Amino acid sequence: MEIDIRNTYEELSQRAKDIIIQEIKKNERLLLCTATGGSPSETYHMLGNEYQKQPKLFDELRIIKLDEWGGMPMDHPSTCESYLQAHLLQPLHISASRYIGFNSDPEDPLIECQYIQEKLKREGPIDLCILGLGMNGHLAFNEPADFLHPNCHIAELTEESLQHPMAYEMSVKPTYGLTLGMADILHAKMILILIGGIHKRPIVGKFLSQRITSLVPASFLWLHPNVVCLIEKNAIE
């Protein structure tokens, strides 16, 4: 794992954007797996600015959504879908044919997971996976547990996940999560994890200890041969 410490969130986001652009230039049909939330938001904004300069670069880029709140209308402003539409899909003009994403309110969540898994099997593997580090060490909705799921699955939401800024102010709370599994993530050719903010210090210490445990799902990234970990300086004690 390459650990890259940046002085500010702006510098972290700039470096992340540069890495993504570099990988797209190597492979125009890149399959990019995208996390949501605060950690990647500035990176996505910078990608939108890059589109204004060189729109053709993104003509064949493909995107797969990492996870989604379950039991919410797709157009609810707090869904991962709404976030990605606003921050990435619309700014980069990603067509529906180049996008794979969980339905946030499927008739049958299990069938939805099977559908996404099959799409990933046909379109994948993921070329570049963008991740954030959860406050309890989770990756997407792969939560700390005695065992972890390898593939797309329905996740029980922990209190930590429901305290996430995207969910905290929801008047109606999501009832479950839909997420790619640990094997789906670890099969990515390259992983870029973004960590920023003083509030992440406790979990950053556990993550950097390199002790691999299902109680800190992000620790499994130490097993992957091609991970870049960008950390804002204030997230390290």
C-alpha cells in the first residue's frame, strides 16, 4: 500500500483527481467504482471541471455505484443515486448504458443484488475503486462483523452508518443497505482510498496498524497489491 499524506483536503482531492485522470488515459473504457459522501466530493467536483477542458476523455468511461441506502425512493435527495447524479454522472455526461447502480427501492432487494452481481461479472472487474474510510472501519456497507460477505448483498445498517451525514438528517431512515461485497472490492485492479478530517483519527490509527481483522473491514485492503491511500494530515495523530 502506498501511503500519501497531504497537507490539506484540497491537495488530497487534487492528487486523487490526477490519479483518476491518469488511469482513464491508460484505459478509456475504465470501469470506475464510486463511493459517495464527503471524502470524494471535491475530487468529483474537480473531475467535472476537467470535463469542461477535455470532454472527449470521458466518452467511454463506465461507472458502477459502490453502495446504496435501501428502502428509499431513487429521487430522494439523500440517496447515493442523487449524490452521484449531481456530483458525477451529470457533470461527466455518463449515459445510462455506461452506468451500473443499485435501485434504492427495489421490489426484491435480493434479486437486485443478483442483478448487480451479474452486471459486474459481465462488465468487470472494476479497474479503479474509489473508497472512503468509515468511522468504524467499514467499507461501503461492509460493516464490522465476525465474518464478511464476498459479493453484493443486503446489509443491516449499524448505528454508525445511520449517523453518516447522508442519513443523519433523513426524516425517514433507510431500512437496509445494498452494497458490493469485499471480494468485489478486492478484485479491483487498483484501489484509491481517501481519508480526511480530525474526526477520522481514531479509526485511522487502527487502519494503519496493519492488523487485518473483520472488525475493521478496511484492514483487508492491506492484502491488495495496488492500493493508494491518500490521507489528510489532520487525520493522523
